[in-house]
Amino acid sequence: MQRTEEGQTVRLADYRRTDFVLRGVDMTLKLFEGRTEVLTRLSLERRPGAPANAALELDGDELILESIAVDGAILEPGRYDATPESLSVTGLPETGPFELAIETRIAPEDNTKLMGLYRSNGIWCTQCEAEGFRRITYFLDRPDVLAPYRVRIEADRAAAPVLLSNGNPVESGDLGDGRHFAVWDDPFNKPSYLFAVVAGDLDALRDTFLTMSGRTVELGIYTEKGRARQAAYAMDALKRSMAWDERRFGREYDLDVFNVVAIADFNMGAMENKGLNVFNHKYVLLDPDIATDADYAGVETVIAHEYFHNWTGNRITCRDWFQLCLKEGLTVYRDQEFSADERERTVQRIGSVRRLKAHQFPEDQGPLQHPVRPGEYREINNFYTATVYDKGAEVVRMIATLLGEADFRKGMDLYFERHDGEAATIEDFVACFEQAGAVDLSQFALWYAQAGTPTLTVTEAWDPQERRHTVRLRQSLAPGAARTGTEPMVLPIRFGLVGGNGEERRAEGRVAGGARLDGDLIVLDGREATVTFAGLSDRPYLSVLRDFSAPVTLEHDQAEADRLALARLDRNLFNRWRALDDLLSGGLTRAARRPLGDTAPSLDGAVVDALLASAGDEELDPAFRGQVLTLPGEAEIARQLGEGVDPDRVHAVVEDARAVIGRKGLSTFARLAAAEGSDVPFTPDAASAGRRALANAALAYLAAARNDPAEVAARYRSAGNMTDRIAALAILGHRFPQSDASEEALADFYRRYETDELVLDKWFALQATAPFHDALAAVERLAGHPRFTMRNPNRVRALVGSFAASNQVAFHRPDGAGYRFVAEKLVALDRINPQIAARIATTFRAWRSFEAGRRAKLEETLRQIAETKGLSKDLGDIVDRSLK
Ligand code: ZN
């Protein structure tokens, strides 16, 4: 059954410009309780060369038209055709400018989709990307229609003393009757998806930033009443982001004000509206008692990301939504570089690669596969994906690797210079680097067009007679759901030859086949190549794909002894971590393949020893050692298994490994767990966070080894900050479910934090991810908890989303009850907020990789969702593609 007709598919190949050019937008929004009146004046002109009789076709979504006029004259009904989804106007001037005035009436109070203008805790706010502006007024709602905006907001002064929009404030005043107004002017051409309005009774944290050319920018972070001081770290991150973009990319901020607003009900992380970023309050509000180190890092990243969009996204935007990675992949690359510079590069890289493998690889290897630049979509909101964002960032990183720092910067400069003020394409972007680096990137551009994770196969041969080491490299790309090409791509492969004392060996390399050698980089652009290194005194260890220099699946038939040596010796710390990670996931996947009842240990003694040696090595950064102790997740093991997955088996194997490591490292873990006591005052810097991560990882191993909740409960009670408190609570709730210690701590946590929505989300999520079958009963109970609501995306994600995405054991209960629970919630959620429903539904996509019983139940559940009457385009698209 195909609910969505072919006609609704939008294709990149069908792109064409609008017949009308937009010169300016003048809007008045009159906010009242229960209704908002919107008057929009568009300055338009027929594009030279466009058909003289072409109608003006505007987009709408659930709109009611109140009136329409051209150059001040109300239009007769025959001149236009209005539906909630469109407005078509005929008989418009063949040449010259004209003004179209449209009045619409909307009800932000009833807007549960949280797209367009809506109310959150009484605050009026907007979310327009991708196609939310059309829920406010009829418009040419597409990113290649750019104009300056002037926006007047009118509201009740008591309900909304603060009135904000894009650009600079130009006027404000009283209207009598308790009402007032403000006018904002944004001189920069922008597409409608960057429009924003916020009105409400808000507190603000204020600061200023002096730009590199000496202009003072007024900064404001707006929060709900009484919470402005919790925006201090966000403000600090904002100022560091502004300084970094000047230093690293020469990019200066361009308006007189920059405002951020924290909103409780928000579909995504945050939104880069010009001069008025709107944020999920989760990425603004922090203090040590309510937020973890991960939350601090998240705020820093998202603040930076949205700020960096001012140049990569706003000053240069996307021609159409197929080019989404032009702004998102590039901006993720920029925020990752910022975090690498502000924190610790290797640790950040490990985090990004884990994330890529956890989210992007499964997407690229399953039915929802699509290229970094998709060729078609039915619902664009379903393409804000790990592929567009994270693989998109990897593609930019590969350009930087291929060109080198100086030429990459030259290419970026050229991009800003050439396309400032435009709506650009991937071709425009790539052309800048071709020119800056004097290189041909046409084959490289396949990274944007071909979906799937390439496999890089590496084999080695040492010739003791000739003292030569030969490395053979091959690449392949399996055809996938997206049905894109499988041509060889350009793979930048960073490598080193490591000697017996960890020294970097230098050797003359000779290439045969489809590659070139450039210092420590092999650029493989053919299906295969060999590189021979001569003049070596003895066999080196090959450290390949350093820093994960290309987003590929590496199949390197390296001996365990070599990996163990690299885990100890490699000067490239990323690869030192990866050597261990490969040993761990290799061991765990092998163990998970063995039949049930096979009691052979999951990990070799030598691997455990290597892990413990790194974890206990005081010379190494604690954050790095914390990463070393973080085993590959159960979902990652499942992905590597690829088929016939039994999540209970995977869980048992990982648990066994944890206990084995814990028992063997008891003394190390006792020392590490004690090192970071509750007397250490909390500071959010990366070094302190790293020490806490290491201590809490050690605590988890101790608990696995000793199986004693008492010491964890003591740790919970004495915790001096949220990071330590939630770490102890997670161990209690996940390892000792339903024990008195765990029940008491969960109840205590609720009492302590019940007034804080963000902390309550942690309480819901922690219980939703407890890895045992009965967790489903707890989750069902929590779905009926007075504090659970489908209206708040964070709350739904905390309970339903994290259950489906991060509880491999209970979601995948063999009886299918976990699937039924999630399906039922999704169908209900779909009527309220289809975007969130669709996002959570992607957790079903790997259904083909499970053992027969679960696979059948997953498929049946997906079909039931697909057959639901009145399903949204969002959810329908995900389930249909998942089943294809
Ligand atoms: Zn973004």
C-alpha cells in the first residue's frame, strides 16, 4: 500500500527559479490571546523572461486567508485561488514592481507541531526551517528567495514585555489599552526559513562583544523568569565562538545585536535565525547541580554551531533543500574544529567518530540510506540526518585533508567572497576548493552523490630478504537502498609506520595502481593500489586511517599482536584508541556469534591487560583514558554483526566483558574511582570533566566486579554535582534494578529535582534505558506519570525515544511487547507532532538485521504503523522507506 503518491516526491533534477522576484518583506504580527493576525506586504516583480501570464504560486500550510490586495486594491475572488496549502494569484503586472498584501489569521495556541508560530509556556516563538514560514503567511517559502525584512510586533505589554525579531531594533512604543509594539529591521537578504519572532515575559543575561574591526555587539540570552544566571556558560561559549570564527576563518559578526532565546518546547536542538537564535532550553540552561559535563559540552557545541551558521548558512544559504549539507555538514565541521581547539583534539575526534559510527553508519547501511546530497524527498524534515550533518562534515574534513590547512583556508575565503549574499550549491562550494588548491575534485564530488559506507581493505606483506613492506589497499562500495553509483571514490588515508619503540619510521614509498603518496597521506582513487616501503631494518607496525581520515569501514587483517603493540606505542593517540577499540569490538562480535551456552570468555586476557594498562597510565590524559574504558555500545556490536542479531546475547557478552575487566582491574579501578572525591569543587573545563569521566567509568567497573550496590549508593548520596550524581544513579538503576538502593535513589532524585523539567528528563531517560526485560513495565507506568506529556518533545524523547534507541534489551523483547508499546505511542504522537514521531520511528529501520523471531515482529509492527489511517507525511515516509 502506497499512501503517498509519486507526485509528492520533490526532485533535485526538477529545480527551477521562481517566476517572481521578491524585493522586500514588511510584516505586522498582532498577537492576542488565542489568535494572531498577520499582515504581510511583499514587494514583488515578475522576473525578466518569465511568462507574462504566469500565476504567482505561494505556499501555505493550514492557513486561513483573510484578505488579499495588489497595490492597495482588494482582489476579486476570480483573481486568486486560496486553499489552506496554497495561494495562486493571476493577472499580475507583466513588468515593474507591485505590492501584494496578504492577511492571514493563525492560532499559535493550537499549534502542537511546533512549526511556524506557537506558544511554549506562554511565550510566542517561531520555528521556520524547513517549511514553517508557510504556516504563518502565504509565501514563496523556499531558500533561494531572499529579501530584507521589516517586522512589527504588537502585543499585550504584561504578557509580552519582550518583543524580538531578526536584525536590529529600530522602533518601539505604546499603543494604549495595555498594548505595545516593537519594529525590527533586518538589512541582510535572507530566506524565510531564517525568520523568527519571540514575544513573552523573559529574563535576559546581557553582555557585549568587541569585534575584530572594533564594533560593539550587544549580546542577550533570554530565558524564562528567574533562570538568566543559568545562561552564563552559554554566554561564555558564545563569546569564545565569536572570537574563534574571527581567528580561524576571519569571519566577523555583522549586526548590532545578537540574541539567543531558550524555549522549553522545541523540536530540535536549536535554530540559527538571523540575529535571533532560538534554542531548546536544554542547550542553554546549566549549573553544576542540574547539568552534567556532557550537557556543558553540548551547550558549547550547539551555541558555536548556531553562531557559525551566521556565515555558513545565513550570509551564504542553500539554493534548495537538496543542498542542506552545504550549510549543515560545513557548520558541523566548523563546530567540531572549534571544540577540538577549545578542548582536546584527540578526545573530541574519538567522540565524533563514535557518533558517526553510532548514527550515520547504520543509516548508510540500512533502508533509510541516502547520499549526503539527496536526489529526492517526500518530506524534507526527514533529511536532517546523521548523513547530511555528520557525514557531510566528514566530507568537508576530507577536502581539508586533501588540500592542507593553507589551501583549505584559501578555498573558504574564496567561498565567502564569491557567494556572500547568495543561495549556493554544492558545485559552487567544491569549485572554490578546486581553484584554491589547483586540483580537480570531480571524482571527489562522488562523496556527495554516492550513498553507502565504502569498505577499505588493507593487507600487508613483509619481505625479510628485501626488507620491504608492501601494503595493499582496495576499496569497494556495496549497492544499497538509495540505488546510487558504486564508482571508486577518493579516499585520503593518513598513515604511519611505527617502530618497536613507538618511533615514526621514515621509508621511501613506491606506488603501483590507483593511488598517490603525499607525505603521510595515501590518496586512493582507484579500486586498488599497492604501496611498497623499502629500506626498512625490520618489520614496522602499520598505523592506518589515522584520525579516521575517511568515513569508511576498515578491514585490516592485522595480527592481534600488532594491534596490541599499536595500542601501547602509536604516537597517533587516536589510532592508539582505535587499536584497542578494534580489539574490543572484534572480541565482542566473535563472542556474540558463538552459540548460547558457550562460556568462553568474550575477551582475550592480553586485550584486557592492554585496556587496563592504558586506563591506568598516568601519563595519558584522563579524558582519553575515560574513552578507552568506554566499551563499544550494544547497538554498535549489533551493527557489526550485521545479521541474525539477538540483543539479549549481545547484552550478555558485553556484561560478561565488563565483569571480567572489572575483576582483573579491581585495584586500578578502586584507585581511579577514589581519585575524584566529592570534595573537588566543580568547574566545567574539559580537563576536570575528563577526570570525572575516568572516575565514573572506574566506578561502573567496580560495580560490575563486586556486584555491591552499597558503595554506589554512598557515592550517589555524597555526589557534589550532577555528573557524579547521575553516573551513580545510572549504575544503580541499570545494574541493580528494583533493588532497595536503586528505588530509594530514584525516589530521592525525583524529590530533589521535580521542579526542573530538564533534570526530570534525565530521570525518565535513565529508567527507560535500564537493560532488562521488565524495564518495559516501568516505561509503561512512566507513560502514565503525571509529569509525562506528548506535548513536550524533550519529554517524549526522554521516555519513548531513548527506550527505542538505547534500550536494546527491553525494546527488543522477544515477545515484541517493546515494539508494540513504541508503535502505539508513535501513532498517538503523530497526531500531535509528526516530526518527532517520524524521528523516533527510525529506530525500527534495522529490522532486517535481527534473528527471525524479532525480525518478523518488527516487520509486522512497521506494517501496522504503515496501515494506520491518516498517518502524517513525515511518519508515512519513514515507515514506507523502512519497509522497502
Ligand atoms: Zn545546523
